[in-house]
Amino acid sequence: MEVGDLLSECAKCAAVRCAPISQARRLHFCSCRDSLSAELASLLQEAVDMKWPFVPEKWQFNPAIGASDKTNLSDLIRDHLPKLLALLKASIMVDEAPTALAVIFLVDRFLYWTDQSSQLLKIARLLHKAHPETPIAPQLVIRQSRVYLNSGKLQKAEFILSSLIQNCGTTGCWTYRSESDRALVQAVSVQVRGTLLQKLGLWREAAELICASLVGYYALPQPDRKGIGTSLGILANILVSMNDEDFHSFRTNPDIHFQRILGDERHRLLSAALAAKMAVISSQYTSLYVLTNVVSFLNSL
């Protein structure tokens, strides 16, 4: 069965509360859960336990990268997607909302890149409506803003992002393990808000927000290499589009700390080239998103 069909089935199940829950359904749920590999089972439990606000890559916060750390979770998710979606449906059928939302959390990033986010987030909303006491991961909340942004619903995206920024990353009953996790959510929210302003052609304002996100990523106890690479790739694109007057205003703004990020470079396009180079170095083990921004930058020269 295709992924879209599986997600449609899950959405139908989530829209209708199933009662009573039979023993056969419970056994099927246990069977689906037990079929996961040890690595996936561990990730699933960590997602249920709210160990992190975003599913982390092994290399993302690790300054010393080993050979086993260079793989991306998307590979693991892709290889086991049918089992995960089977567990999602089984979880919904037995009203195991924490497990269902944890599965959605794990597959979210992979399905975003395969253009399946709208269906997945619909399931998350239905589960949240039926089980409002079950936490929704900040990654999923921000994903909804990205989907709105990509579909042109900028006001809805802005509402979500502004709420996260103003409320220090607070989202429903999600519990943060540390203040650095909360700071990470704010940095990502600022980054996405920067891309929103980029879409509106507000180049200087967008660049200022992207720089603010970089400050947030660098300030974490372990700097977020993935976030840094993504923001630098976006910044490279913005600098190409910005006019020289806005660039001068941006570069000389004392609140931006331009030199800490891009050094003493005074030429707009050379600054963009440096940002693109730094983006690739920061995210050399991924990322389609970073590389897309860098390629867009090169094509615009």
C-alpha cells in the first residue's frame, strides 16, 4: 500500500473513536511495537518521554564525528517506514495517543521531504483534539508553520511563529528537559520567520532574523551544526537578492554582530559566497535543504 493511502487510513481511524477496544487490537498493537528494531524502539521511547524538541541527527550536536555518526535518520526512517506507519495505525486503533504522536514525530521530517506533511499533520491535529492532554512536539508545531508558509498562508505561519517566539517556545503541555532545548525552539522559530520575511522580499529584515537565529544556535551548550548550516544557506540567498544599500545598513547594524559571523568582508556577493561555503561545511553530512539554498545561490550569480 502506498504511503498516502496508509496515511489516509490513519486519518480515518483518528477521526472516529473506536470503542470498545478488543483484545485482538491490543495484541496487534503490541506486535507492531515489538517488530521495531532496537534503535527505533529506543528513539520511539525517547520521543514519548519528550527527550528532545526536535529529532536529532547523530552528528548535529557532536563536535567529534565518527564514521557511524555520518548517517542521517532519514535513512533509518525510510527503511522502516511501513513498520512505523503500521504502528501509527495500530496505536490509533487502541487509543495509544502518546505512541501515535511519537511515531508522527519520528517520521515527520522524512515525510516533509516527500511532500506528505499535510496528511501527517492532519492526523496529529485529530489526535490532539481527541487527546488534548497529550503533548505535541515543538518540531510538529513548527512543521505546521512551514507547511503554511510553503502554501502561501503567511498569516497563519506568522501566528504560530510569533506565539513560539513571544512565549519562549511554550507549546501546549510539552515539557522541556532544559533551557537550552527551549532556546533551540526559539532559534528555529526565528529562522523560519526569517524565511517568511524573505518570501515577502524584506531582505534586510529577513537577514537580521537569520543572523539572530545563528546567534541562538551558536549559544547552545553544543552548537547546532544543522541549524547553523541551514541559516547560513538561507543567508547566502538573501544577500544575493539584497541591494547594496540594504547590505550596508545590515552589515553596519551594531545589533547584528556581522563580523562574528562573516568577518570583515564588505562586498555583498563575496559575503554571500562565504556564507554558502560555511553552510556546506556545517552540514556536510546532510542536508538537502542546505544544499538547495547553496545551489539556488550559485544559480543566481
